[in-house]
Amino acid sequence: MLGLMQDRPLLISQIIDFAATYYGDVEIVSRTIEGPIHRYTYRDAQVRAKKLAEALRSLGIRLGDRVGTVAWNGYRHFELYYGVSGIGAVLHTLNPRLAPDHVAYIANHAEDQVIFVDLNLLPVVENVIGQLKTVRHVVVMTDRAHMPAQSKIANLLCYEELLADKPGTLEWPEFDERTASSLCYTSGTTGNPKGVLYAHRSTLLHSMMMCSGPVLPLSPANTILPVVPMFHANAWGLVYAGPMCGCKLVFPGFRLDGESVYELLDKEDVDISAGVPTVWLGLLNYCEQNNKKLSKMKRTLIGGSAVPLAMIERFWRNHEVEVAQGWGMTEMSPVGTFTRFNRGERSLPDDQRFAIIAKQGRPVFGVEMKIVDDEGKELPRDGKASGNLVVRGPWIVSGYMKGEGTGAFMPGGWFHTGDVSKLEPDGSMVITDRSKDVIKSGGEWISTIDLENAAMSHPAVAEAAVIGVKHPKWDERPLLIVQLKPGANAGKAELLDFIQDKVAKWWLPDDVAFVDAIPHGATGKVLKTELRRTFKDYTLPTA
Ligand code: ADP
């Protein structure tokens, strides 16, 4: 026999053990639902995660059982991340912003046995309790003093009481690294939500990638505030990568408005944050209106939707914060590409650097990608051809929960992302659209993302979205929908004039509609489905 390396399994429990042993004094700071700021260390978190694991076992939870959470980012949710997966049960994070029918559908589909819920999200579970078929216990994530006096749910359990009498001495069990660790449903903007099941192995590989030099990189000198929710693709892996690297963690709870986020960033010396563009719009506006500067922040990771160029500029020019754009999907754990500067690029003039950040990034090591036409034939990586983006890698889904959505999986292990993109010769990937948002005008594609980007660089525009509207001659033409900043003024002609030289001439929207608020879905992305419904019968002036 030739000698080989040991085949030790990669398990999530190893992360919390490592953090408690080597970064035991490093803090986790949480804004609680009950009010005060809570602080403790990785050492404390490890003991409490073990107590939780002991409590789960006493509730009858075993390897493979699903445990649901309906919770914001906070220390008890963090304990669930480790306590549930640590004993080989599956942490199922539910999105509390989903419609009640979806919440019930997902909990039933996942066959959740127990649901842990934050105090102020209890109504989300109460609303659907009559429809839940497999849930045996509902645990409120608070102490006895804050437990609700009454509830539609009989026999509510109290989190702190469950933990109180447990020793916290459990030894994490060892099992195959290909065991399921957690479960997250895609938000289901079309059809029923589909379940994506992560494994211990895929989670650890993805987390190690996140820590690495070309990506974030992370070290004990960093303090991370994930604004991205722990119910959205594992907070992009930061809840694992942070402890691996000894980073201080700051959890914002449910207060995600500009002022609350600013206060935590400032007081807790946060230098790295992460979230979808919508959240950052709120923060940037708050800073501008109140003359505040993000003095400690160095980098922010933005993804989930295309990052407008104007946002990259505002972060750098007003706050010296560098934006890193990430692209990915729930199905990809979620990160697939990341802003990565090649040799010499970091010292480029601002505008050229911003242009690199405005692309979706370059693939991280471990993720392969290519673009294909509708017949599955590979298209060139020339920055001109655009096609269906397909990906594969060790932290990319190989099938949806219970065998649904098989159409997304191609021979050779390639997964259809549903995004339309270009691959550039220098390795960058540029998304032009989600395939369902694509506008086809006279047989040619128009990129809604490029148009939105152009519109959002106008100083009066708070947010913009572009959808296709029926047109008798061209089949579809773009309609620009704009939400202006409070007190700002800009007319149709001014906006179109502004966009004109930023995009191809025939892409120029045929009309502009003004709305009070652009609608957002459960993960903070623009809800184009709703906009399409609202403007279904819209007649363009050119029609
Ligand atoms: P959902 O939006 O359905 O809740 P995901 O969060 O998994 O689910 O969304 C993944 C999709 O979000 C991608 O397929 C892509 O369309 C879009 N997306 C993510 N990051 C970016 C980005 N940086 N730029 C453009 N689109 C992005």
C-alpha cells in the first residue's frame, strides 16, 4: 500500500471547537430583540451550542432530522447554526419575510420537527401553525421573563429554559462529511420554492474559500457585521468563515435601517460588512443626510443583485470603503465569483478600478463556469457572446430537495444558473440579466442591469428598475421605472437624456414611469414579477 493522507471528515462542529480553543476570548456582539446589546465570546458560544445540542437530543432530534429557524442575525441563531448541525441534524433557515403560504409550504416540505423562532417573529409561525404537519415543538428564542403571556400555539417552549439545566459537556459526534448540515429554500419568485441541502463537506470547503487571500481575506484583526440574513444562504458563509479566522462578529438583529446599522458599524469597530444593495442604499443615504462618515469600515461585500456603479463610487469617494462584488446563488452556497484584482489592477485610476468592481467578479478557485447557447453548445469567452451561464463545483447543488427541478441539471454535473452572462478574456464574468428578466426587442437582448445602472447614476434617482413591456413592432421594449430620492426632481426627458450616451442607442427605454417605492422581495431584491404585474397593460408612447 502506498501511504496517503488521513481521510478525516470535515465537520461544522470543528469550526466552533477551533474558535473556542484558539480564539476563545474573541467577542460575538448582538443587538437583541429584547433590547440591550449582548456580548459574549466564542468560548461561551461553544458551551451554549453544546447545551442546545443536548436539549435537541432531549426533544428527540436525531441525525438527519430537520430543525427550522425563523430568526434574525443574533447569538442564539449562531448557537443553532452549530448546535443543530453539530449533532448531524439539519438546520433549516426559513425566511420570515415570505408569504404565510410559502412559509407553511416550506416547513411541511422540509418536514421540520421543531421550529425555533425569534420573539418578534412569533406571529409568522402563529399564522401558519394550523397548517404545519410535522412540527412537534415551537421554541421561542428568549428567556422566561420575555415569553409571551399567551399564544395561538399550545405549549410554547422557552429557549433559555431548555438550555438552563444542560451540562454543555457533549462531545460532538463524528459522522460522514457528506451528511446534510443545513437547508435553505430559494425564494420562489417563480413556482414553488425549492430546497437546497448543504453538506458538512461543501460548507467547510466554501468557508475556507471565503477566508482565503484572493477573496475576503479574513484574519483575527477583522470585525465582520453580516447584514445579509442568516436565513439567506447561510449569511454567505460568514457565520462559518468568521469563526474559522478568529474574527469578531457583530449581529444586527432586526434593525437594518441606516441609522441602526451605522451605529453598530461605528461603535463596534466593524471593518468588513456584507449585504444586498438595498440595505446599503439606506446606509449611504443616512450618512449623507446626517453628515456621518464610515471611518472604521474598509470593505463591504455586496451581492445578491447587481451593484450599481454609483454605489461603488459613493462608498469610495465619501467613505473610502472599497466595495467587493460577489455573485452567487443559494444553490452555490452561495459564492461563485468575487471581485478580485489581478496583478497591477489595484493601482489603476479610480474609474478603471470601479469598472472592474462593477462586473460580477472572477470565479473563485473551486467553481468552474461556461456559457452555452440554448442547445447547450459552449460559446466563446470573448466578452461579446452572451449565453446561459452554467456552473459546477464541490459546493454547488447536485439536485433539489426531493428530486424537484431536474431541468436545471445538465450532463457533466453542470448546473443551469438561470442567468445570462458574458465571460471576458481576462476572466471576469458579467451578468446581463436573469433569464426570466431578459428583454428581447426585435430578437435582440437588452440588458436591464446596464440600463438600471445607468439610471441609478443620476443624482436624483434613489432606485431604478427596467422591465420589458409589450410592443406591437418590437415584441418588447424597455420601460424604466424610477423611484426618486426624497425632495429630488427629474423629469422623463432629463433622465432619458442622461442615460443616452451610457448605453447602445436602441436600448434607450421607450418611456419612464415614476413610482413612490420600488417593491422588494423576501431577500431584498427588486421584485420584477410585481412590477410586471403592475405595468402589464401599460401602453408605451411608441406603441
Ligand atoms: P433568489 O433571488 O431567488 O432569492 P438567490 O439569492 O439564490 O435567490 O439569487 C441568485 C440570483 O441572484 C442569481 O442567479 C443572480 O440572478 C442574482 N445575483 C446574485 N448576485 C448578483 C450580482 N452580483 N449581480 C447580478 N445578479 C446577481
